[in-house]
Amino acid sequence: MIKARNFVGKTVAIVVTSVGLCMTAAAHAEAGSDYPTRPITITTPTAAGGGTDIVARIVSEKLSSVLGQPIVVANKPGAGGVIGNQAMLREKNDGYSLFITANSNQLIVPWIFKDANFDPINDFEPVAGLGVVPYVLAVHPDFPSKGLDEFLGLIKANPDKYQYASAGAGTLNHLIPEMLAHALGTSMEHIPYRGVAPAMADVLSGRVPIVFGSLSSVLENIRAGNLRALGVSSPHRTDILPDVPAISEKIPDFRSEMWVALYAPAGTPQPIIEKLHKSVQMALADPKTQKLFKGLGMSVMSEGPVELAALQEAEYQQWKETVAQAGANAN
């Protein structure tokens, strides 16, 4: 009799669990079909007017019309993105609190700040890639090398002789040159500044001759002849600078770009993630969105949740190695 009661108890437990799972699945499916029923907030970990903020506002405007609900962009800058990321950890995973950030904030900051206290892989749900910008290896016109081949040979033959400027330790224009130097088995001297503007000012004056700048930040000066473009960090040449070679043409597999993506808090129901992803694709397909992106030197990304998860996991480990090699530390 005891065995029979135990057996029956287990059977009932299984039935109850199954019913519970079915109810949860049904609730999630319903959430996806009804979502959204009220305004959405998208947080960025950067100040208003920055590149990530501009992307967030461009996408949010079109996404709002696709979803039929207002979208508010909230800026929570500070500590290289840490404040914005930590704020998202306190948000509900119901699809009404979303996050737009760049890979430099999401995947580099945890290796730079020991007290970042967020896990980009496990604390966030990838939704969709938005846009990607290559970085350009640019030099002052007086710099001795005229092309990429000559530049690579020069820095390889002269470790630590040449200086490059960056917007600060752990930024992309710090770490991409470190990746390049490491790939060549050489080194350059890093001159950090407190932001892009002072770094660019010294490069334009010739005080520091080399910079890796985002395409949007250096394009005007390249066209004006104030800087000479030698290579791009994207896997292929960019349509905007078709005569400038990709560094990967000389160093196979060399690739490092800034990309911006949409995330949700971990545990957000998959039907909501899927609806958001489809809606983002519609927003990115709009000619007005693409025109605005082009003005930023940005190309539309096609990565969905699965592809974005794979991309960020690979880059997260890559940046761990690069940060260690560069000895970058913001603490």
C-alpha cells in the first residue's frame, strides 16, 4: 500500500508539473502576441549625443511605429558603461525595459573594471544587431609611410618608436592598435587622452602621428587631407573608402569593429524576443533608417538573437586576451 501511494503521488506530481509548464508556455505565447501594450524604455549606457545614443534614437523612432507604442530613450552614462549595465540588472524581464549598447561597453568594460559586477553573457538576452562601424588606421600627412605595407613594415622594424593616440585605456582606439602590434610581434607607444576630441586634436597637429578612429570620427579629416587613411579594421573594404585596403588583406583574420546591438534582461520570454527581433528588422529595412546610418559611417547588421549570442561570446574572450596583453586597467 505504501508503494502504491508513493507511485500515485509521483504520477500526480508529474501531471501537475506538466500542467504548470503548459500554463507557463501559454502565458509566454500570449505575452508575445499581445506585446507591447504600454510604452517601452530603452536605456543606453552613454551620454546623449554620443554614437550609441544616436543609434538608439534612430532605431527607437522607427521601432515605435512598428510596435505601435511610444519608446523613451534613457541615458545612464558613467564608468565606461558600468552604471547603465548595473541599472539594467534591476529591471524586469517583461520586454518593457530594453538596452542598446556597443560591444566596447558590453564586452570590454568587464575586463577593464574589476568592480563592473555584470556578466554580459548571462545577465542579458541578445535581441538583434543594429549597426556596425569599422575603425580606420589613419596617420598625420607627414608620417613617413604612404601605404599599409610600408606602415606595417615600419612599426615591425621599430618597436616602441611610434606613438598612437587613444580616447583612454580600454577604448577601441587603444585596443585595436594593440591587437595589430601583437599580430606583428612588435609594439607601439600608447598615448591616452580623456576622450576622442583631445586625442584627435594632437593627431591633427602631428604631435602624435597615429590613430585608429571610427570611420565616422575620421572621415571628414581624411577627405579634407588632414589625415591619411592606410587601412580599415573591417574584414573587407568599405564602400565609403573603397581605395583603402582592409588590414585583413595583409594580416589574415584581422578584424575588429564597433557594433551596436539591442538587448533585453536575461529571462525575457522568447516570444517577446522574437517579436522584437522581427520588428527591429523592419525598422532597419526602412530607407530612412539606412540613410541615417550611412551618415554615421555605419552599416546595418543582420545578426539575430542566435548569431548575436555567438558573436558576443567569441568577442568577449578575444577582448579578455587583448586587455591582458595591453595591460589595460581602469581601476
